[in-house]
Amino acid sequence: MAECALETLKPIAFDLSAEIAQTGRFVLIDNYQIAGGGVILDVDHDQTDLIAEHVKQREKSWRRSRITTVVRAERFDQRSTLIVINGPANIGKREVAQLLEEKLFDTKKQVYYLGIDNSLLGIDSDLNTDSLRDEYIRRLGEIAHLFTDAGLILIATVSDLEKYELGILKTLNHPGQTLVVGIAPETLAQSQQDLVLDAGVDKKETAARIASLLTERNYLPEYYL
């Protein structure tokens, strides 16, 4: 027996065993078998979470280029950012992302659309299906950090993005910027998104609205439109 500190990437509901014994217990499952268990004694509110600690260590080890983000922005005539297009599955997020990429690329912007298939074909090939979404979110954040540090605009789609997942993306992409566009979103509040659009809006119009947002937020020059 031992007293341990456990941390989860996903939020979970629980009670302290001293308050409600029945819901203050837990079991650990490994490969569909019970591998351990215990009772919940306390909550450590001051403990640095794993993602934040990872970013802290990453920044300590990172040897940044002498070409700063400001210099890259001047060269590329744009500010880098991660654009996350969020919403329910099968409402055309991928088409919007591709149209946006084409629209920006046609005006000589440094932009890339990272489709989920791209990740599955290499970056995530070592993952099992149970952990695929969580690991995809984490790796998307790491990839976004590389792209935004290089001065690019990265576009990605995520279905039914949760608040805690958005927090992971923003933390991993730091100090890069993150914009969230919701298309008929069901999982995030409007205040957590930079632009919310109806699913019935024409896909080309949706891409144009996102491009306008980039100009309004000074990611693209005023004369872009």
C-alpha cells in the first residue's frame, strides 16, 4: 500500500472518501483488467499539471532561431497562428479548411492545412484507437508550436472540441497564437471561440469570413481584402 498523487488529462468527477465513501473510491483498468484501486484522500490544487510542466521543460531545452517571429512576420507579410475549425462531425469543416488554405495560398501566404489523415499516416501510426483522440490533440499542439514558430499559418479541424482539449492545444502551442472558429459548435461556449458561424453558411463564404477575421486581428495586412 502507498499514498500516490494521480493526474488525469481529462477532467473526472469524484468525491473525497471522507465525505462520500461510496464515490470516493476508484479502480485502475489495464487491458480490460483491474490492475489496482484505492480511495481519494485529497485534491492537490497547487500541483503543476503535466502539460504545463512539459512546456516548461521544452522551453528550457529549446534553442530558438536567431530569426525572430517579428522578422519572419515582416518577411512573410503575416503573423503566424493556429486556426482550429471546430464543430460537429460531417458538417463540412474539412472543405472549409481546404478552401481557406487555397484562398490564403493564392495570395502568397505561408499556410498549411493539416488534415487528420496526414497525422494518421505517420505522426500517429504508433497509437492505438483508445488513446487516439487524446494523443492527436497533444501532437497537434506540438506540431502547431513548430509551424507557428516558423512563421506559418496552420489550419486544423477538430470535431466537438472540449474546453480542456482547447486548453491543452493553447498551452502546447504557446507562445504561438491560437484562433478558434466554431461551425455550429455544441461543446464550446461562444466566449471560448473567436468566430462562430452557422452550418448553413456557404463554404466559400465561411472561408472568406475566417480570412476577414485574420485581417481584423492583424494576422494579415489590411490591404489583403
